[in-house]
Amino acid sequence: MKDEFKALPNIVTPAHPVIFDEAVCTGCNACVENCVMDIFIPNPEKGKPPIILYPDECYYDGLCVYNCPLWRQGAIRLNHPLNQRVRWKRKETGEHFRIGSPNPPPPNNRPPVGGWQAKSG
Amino acid sequence: MPGWNEYVQITGNIPNWPYSVNYGKEHEINCDVLVLGGGIAGCWAAIGAARKGARAVIVEKSVTRTSGAGGSGVDHWHAAVTNPACKISPEEFALAVIEDNHGYRCGISQYITCRESYDCLLELEEMGVKIRDSEDEFKGAEFRDEATKLLFAYDYTAKYCIRVWGSNTKPSLYRECRRLGVQIFDHIMVTSLLNEDGQPGRKVIGATGLHTRTGEFYVFRGKATILCMFLPQRQWIFSTELKGLCTTHRPPNSSGDGHAMAWKAGALFTAVERSRQGTGGPYGYPQYGVGNTWNTWYACTMVDATGKEIPWIDRDGKILKTVSERYRPAPGQKFFLSDMAREYKYRGPTLQPDWRERARKGEYVLPIYADIPSLPPLERKALWGLMIAQEARTLIPIYWTYNQAGFDPDKDMLQYYDGSWMGMGPPQWRDYADGGGLVVDWDLRTSLEGLYAAGGQIFASGDHAYAACTGRYAGRKAAEYAAGVSISELNRRQIEAEKARIYAPVRRKNGMDWKELNAGVCRIMQDYCSELKNEELLNLGLKWLAELEEGEMKTAYARNPHELGRMMEVFNIATVARMIFEGCRARKATNPYLGFIRTDYPQVDPPEWRKWITIRLDGNEVKTGDMPLDYYGDLSKNYAEHAPK
């Protein structure tokens, strides 16, 4: 029983600036190569999501997500720390929600004006 | 979700460093124009130089495709006064900005921006960035110019600021650099400038770099060098515990590297005493991610918990009855300066400024919300569907993430928090703001031959459009210069001294890590270079800084090239701290336009101190000087004489 408990330091927080879906992520490492703070390293096991080595250096600009070929399928999503989750009020019903609500309203899937990759011409 | 902890727990292994490390292994790269920093200014500088036929190189600490303050987007393009719909001239706009800052602006870079901002935008359009409503999504909107299909922000009468689809700006600039044959070196932190004969103060002939994955050493030789790095960000506030490193408005890896290396190379600086009331930093919210009325959110309707509207007022305090009036100059006013004007002459509409005091008396009930659903449909669509989707750090962090969590701008009111997304900090928490930087001439050349500056490197700098314009201009001027000179010989002694300096932390077996050191420097800034300054405080600050440099910093410890890069950043933060202390000592007068209070010299901006205070390093001595506020002379005449052909 004693051996099951390891002496570990505290977890560096916020620990999970992004969340990978292992079922969708192909381990292509596009996020590793586009991160401006270089917080990821490739997973030693090919095909697996990268390891978040420096979560405390995350700049939360979302460029790892935007440059993932499978972001809209959920391979990687930005995960605002608990203290960062903003709240809102639905005007007609008076209901209150927040980012990460246990019972969220349905997602709003409307693309931005001009689409996800707006271009000139 | 593999965080490092989960990986170790699941596999039982600590992962190996994935890149082969070779500290000190040297590479040498030669070019005509060496661009240091690959953000907005740097990419435009390289493009400007390459189009003139120069062999251009970009050295970027991070990833050129995505890095910099404009790396994740831009939603409104400032100072586009030469667009066909605009009602004011470049001279009018530049002089207004200078006057609104009581002369404490750089006329050169300000005027270049006013002249070339719209040209840059048209070039971006050619590179693939969408700048007009060609699909008529906003047909009939009062912020749309029907002839050009451009959409405007802020002042719908003067039309100088253009709403754009800029989230792909950086990849587009990157592609253009590649198309033009610009050589790009990513993950290399530039650590120092090289001077002719290894003598600071002499001509700049290149730079050294550290690869932050492999630890290898780079020597770049350029006929001309352009510093394109950003303003120091981690100078007063440093904490990673609450929201990682997104505690600064601009990228947190902007650690004043360019400032520090140019200082050590002997270049002339000014306005480094400037700072402003800090923000909540670590206690803020995601950027642009709370209900508010500023910047991208201008001019949203705000309501209290009972649905009572907080009115917008004009510059005379008159309540504006319609949303439309919030985007119009006051009667008799030709134009207003976005939402940032100080002076009555240029001030625009604003949310009732004393609403918080009124809330204290019970007039409004907290919490306050941004009532996006009540906005006219095309304003709502422009705010959430266009601007929140395109501004820096918004497309994924706000637009996608909030929408996926169920937020609907047609139905939902986003909460406002005190201090908005930046939070509210104590007065000790300062911000370097758009403060000090390199003194430049009409070629955007610094005081050193061969060294040019753009974007945040120039004193009293500006925003995205400003970085683009000054980068493009400096690139062309540097290329013109480089065409007439030959490459200089390196000084080996200067290179060896730099190698000894930068690799010291990886040769130690233990010591102090970069985070503790960064916070330690910040504490000195908070305690001795804060809101209220005096000679005693500033001298004490320098004493403690020197003690830290000679003590704890000599135990600096890094375990891999990434940590070593961060440690080099902290070394630069300490150097910039020294520069700020010296700049603050040199100005012996209080100056609200520089956010500068000297309690021992309380007279406010007296005539004899209405000038730029300059500092530079000469050997081990700091030389101070001054120059007239309008040292740049006649704007249009000098521009006509100097603008690159």
C-alpha cells in the first residue's frame, strides 16, 4: 500500500490550457509548431497528442487550436482556467450561464461573417 | 488531455527533451538586411527590403507565421486617412494625435503611419486579407461606404478607421515573405547586437542568436539591421499562477530584448520614464472577453441588473439618445480621436463616466452587462460576427469558445467586471505602455549607423497599422542603405564574450530559476519605480537592482534551451529596469502626459522640461541629454524629402 503513494510536487497551475481529444487528434504536431510560447513537446509515442510541458506559459491566443487541421472536430480546444470563465445573462428569460456551465445552452455554431477563413477577392 | 503530469503518471517515464541539444555550436548567416523580430513590423520590414531587391533575413524568437502582438489578428485598422471615403488629411490627423498628447508623440513615425496606413491595407488585400464587404453583408449600414464597400469604426463621419477581417493577417504576411525569398529563422532568440570592431557606439554590423530548442549559437551579419521587437511587457507584473502568461495586454515573450540589446550597443533612447497605471494583470479576464465599451466593443450599450440603461454622453455631457449618435462628432467638431482622446477638442462620445459613483448611491444595480441584443442588428453583427471574430486573441478564445459554451449575441448580455478584461491593480502595478524606445530620424534610422527601428522599438509607438507602416518604411530605407555599403568583419572578442554570458546558466548545477528572478525584478520596479517617484526611491531601486544583478542573477540556472531563453528574457528585463530607472532620474519634473510623477519635483510640465529626455550608455557611464519635442520639423516637407522611393 505504501508504494502506491509517490512523493510528487504540486501541479503547476493552470495545468490544462488546452484539452486534446485523443480519439480525434492524429498527433500531427501542428499545434507544437504554431505555439508562440513553445509550451508543447511532441509525444514520444507517434500519433498521440503532444505533451503540454509549460502550461504556465500559455498566452491563450488560441493559435494552436486555429492551426489544428481538426479543430472544428474537437481535436484540441482552448480551456480557460476556472477563474477566467466569464458569465452572462439571457435577456428574455433572465437565466444565468457561464463558460463551463454544467447545463449549458445549446452551442451556437454560426460562423463569423465571411466564414472561418475569410479572404479577399 | 496529456499534461506533463498525466504523461508521467500514466507511463511512469519522464519524457526526454525532444530536440538534440548542442550548446555553443555556431552557425553564420550573411544578408543585406537583417530583421530582428518577426512580428507585424518585422514581416513588413522584410517585405519592404526584399521588394527593393535586398537579401532579407528574419530572426524570430517564436514562430514567424503566428507570433507578435498582431499574430492572432486585427479587427480595426487605424489611421487609414488616405482612404477615398475619409474626410481628414494625414497632416490633420497626425497633428491632432500629437496635440492630444501635448507634443509627447513621435511626429516622424506618426506621420509615416498617416501617410501609408491605407497603402499597407491595400497591399494586405492583395496578399489575401479581406478588407471590404464585397458580399454586401452590411449593405445599408451607416458605417459602410457604398462606393468602396469599406466598413468604418469609431467616427462614422470622418471615416479614418477601417473594420477588417484580419485574423489571417500574419499567415498572409508570412506567405508573402516566403514568396519574396526572405530567409526566416524561427525559435532563435536574438541576444545581442554586434558593433564594428566590437565597440559599442560604433556601426551595427549584425547580431547573435540562441536557438531555444537546440541551444545552438547563431551569428548574423547584415549590411543593415532593423530592430522590430516589441515593448517590454513583464517589467512590473509577473505571475503565472492564475492565467498562465496571458497577464499582459501584449505578448508576454516581449521582454524588452530589442531595448536591452540596443542599449548595450550604445543607441540613443528617449521617453523611457513613461509608464501608466497598471492593470489587474493576473486578475483580469480573457482579452476582449467581457462586456464593455472600449476598443473593439465601441460603442456597446450597457445596462444594470434591472435592465436600466447607462447612457452614452457627448463631450459636453449631453445624453445621446440613439446608438447612431455614439459614432458621430459633436456639433461643430470635425472628427474625434477614437475612444482615447485626452483633450476636449478631440474627445468623442463616452459611457456616462461617473456611473460607478451613481451605482454607489443606488442609481444602478450591479452587476452591469453589455446589452448586445439591443444593438441595431448590423452593429451587433459587426461587433460579434466581425470584430470579436477577427481581433487579436479573440477568434478561438472568445468567438469560438463562448459560442460553443452556448453564448448567443442575439439573446445574451455578457457581464462587465470592474476594470473590464484588464482587471484593476494597485498603483504599484505599472505598465510600460506605448512608452520609451529608440530615437529615430526621418529614415527611421537610430543614432547608430546601420541600425534602423520599427514598431514598438521606436519611442511613443502605436498599434498594428503603425507597426506595419514603420516596418515597411524602415525595410525600404535599410535596403537603400545596404545597397551602398559592404558587409563588415566580425569582432571575435565580442562574440566570445556574448557566448560566455548567455551559456553561464546551463553550466551551473543549481541556482535560481527564471520565474523567481523575473518576479524579483518586478518587485524592485513596484517598490521603487512606481506611481510616485523621487530621487531617494530611484537611487535605492538602482542599488537593489545592482545587488540582484551581482548576486542572485549570477546564480541563474537553466536546465534546457527553453529555460535558457526565458532566463535571457529576464536578463533583458533587468537591463530595461536599469534603463527605466536612469530615464526617471533624468527627468526632474512631473509630467502627466508621460504618466510621470516626481514628488520632489511637483511642478507639472514646466516650460524648461517640455522636451524629450534622452539616455544612452557610453562605456559604463549613462549619458543623458535632451532634444526638442518637435525635433522632427515640418512633417509633410520632411516626409517628401526622405520617404523611400
